[in-house]
Amino acid sequence: MTYLEDIRIGARREIGRHTFTAEEIKSFASRYDPQPFHLDEEAAARSHFGRLCASGWHTAAVCMRLLIEDRKRQVAAMQARGEPVAAWGPSPGFRDLKWLKPVYAGDTITFETEPVEARPSQSRPGWGVLTLRHTGTNQHGEIVYSILVSAFVPRRSV
Amino acid sequence: MTYLEDIRIGARREIGRHTFTAEEIKSFASRYDPQPFHLDEEAAARSHFGRLCASGWHTAAVCMRLLIEDRKRQVAAMQARGEPVAAWGPSPGFRDLKWLKPVYAGDTITFETEPVEARPSQSRPGWGVLTLRHTGTNQHGEIVYSILVSAFVPRRSV
């Protein structure tokens, strides 16, 4: 991946899209979030959601998969161009995970990533701390998911 | 569930245990977090984790399932005792999700919940805001997962 110095703050970019089918929503929920409005259309119709909708953890997990697949494509493209690929460090965690709107069965969510802050690390010489905001937006243009993630990113030169 | 007035701050309680098998770790990761150290023992041995370990999203999803199952047991017990069951409102979100240590294949994680703050809601008369900390602790007594969750909880009388 890129070095700290090559990060462009505000450069938002699509990482992928996903359509949440009723079958997939129920399959995830039956394993990890067995609440009626994630499992059954009729129960969902009687709930405050009104329709079958995905577990928020399902949305988060799909975003993660698209991020990993995007990263693999980015690395492959950089290698194909003969560019050095910086090895990113672990993520110290994240904050501000928000499920802003329900993700209903049949919704197509477009996930995007945007660097919102980049600074040299105080604790790790040679490294920077990059903060990214990942969002998911439905086919009506409504943001349904948002999360702030930090990662250690190497500096090109110190 | 209980009313705001019946919440006991600091009353930590186990909600369930789960053993993460290698098979299950790979199955979740292949769908939602396809990184080598979640998919393959040999690749994991070469990574900074050293051994096959679960996606952090997998840990979060298992915690969610145990919370839902615990809630169903709690409601059934209250109904069996003839107690009124308060309908909790939606969660405004959460913060401070932390994956503090890897969850390795074969680890048994004990999940617990603890009310850490309860206060009347400023915006919703008749409701309070309850903040819970959920944690996961491995068989060595190490906390591997921590998350702060808020929920709207009805007040018994206003």
C-alpha cells in the first residue's frame, strides 16, 4: 500500500458495491444476530423497521471484505507498475461506528473510503498514523454506515 | 428487559462462552475477512500473529449472538416470574470497540456485560440512556475484546 507521504486527504474512492439479498440477510442473522427483524419478513413488517433488514454486523463484515479485496487489487496494481508496496501495520482500533439507516433486503450499498487525517506517529519513529472514514451509501444516496479506522502507515523517509 | 431504575451499575454478569474452532474461523474469514492469517495455518505462522486467529468482526458477531440469546433467556425468566418486561429502544450506536489480543483457534472466550452508566435521557421524556460495556476474556484471563454500547431504556415512572 502507499506511504504516509503519498496519502491524499479527502481523496474519496469507491471500494465496491454489494446487494444484500433476503437469503443472505437471514443466513448471517441466524448465525450471529438472531433478532426477528433480521430473520423473517412478517416479523420485520411488525417491527419498527417495517421490512426485513440486515444486521449492522453484517454490513460491517461486508465492508471489511470489500476493503480486503480492494487492498489486494491495489497491491497487485502497484506491483504490476513496479512500485514499492509499503507494508501497513496493525490497526490500533476504530471509533464512531454508526448504523445511520437500515439496510433493507434488496438494497445495493456502495462502500467508499476516504483518508481524513494523516500525521507522523509520536510513539513509532518511521511510521505515521492514518485515519480513514469508510462509508456505505444506499441506492437512494443515503449514508447507511460510517466508521473511522486508524492504521499505522510507514513513512517514505525519516 | 429491566427499567432504568432497576439497573445496577457495575453488576457484571456472564452472558455466554464460545470456543472458536479453526474451521469456523476460516469459514467466517472466507466470507467477510479473507486475510491469510484468518484463512490458513501456515500463512498465519508466518504473520505477526504467529497462529491462526479469528477476524475481529467474527468475535464481535459472536458477542452479538450471545447477547441476543441472553436477552431471550432474561425475558423468558421475567415472564415466568410474572414481572413486567420493559421494551428497550434502539441503540444510538457504540464506541470504543477494541480488539485487545488475538483470538486464536481453540480459544474459549467468556463474554460478560456490565452497566457502566445510566442517566435520564435529555431528549426523550420517559426514557433513560444506559451504557453497557461488553467484554470477551480468554481462557488465560486476558481481555481480548471490549465495546461500549448505549441503549434507550424506559423509566419505571416519570
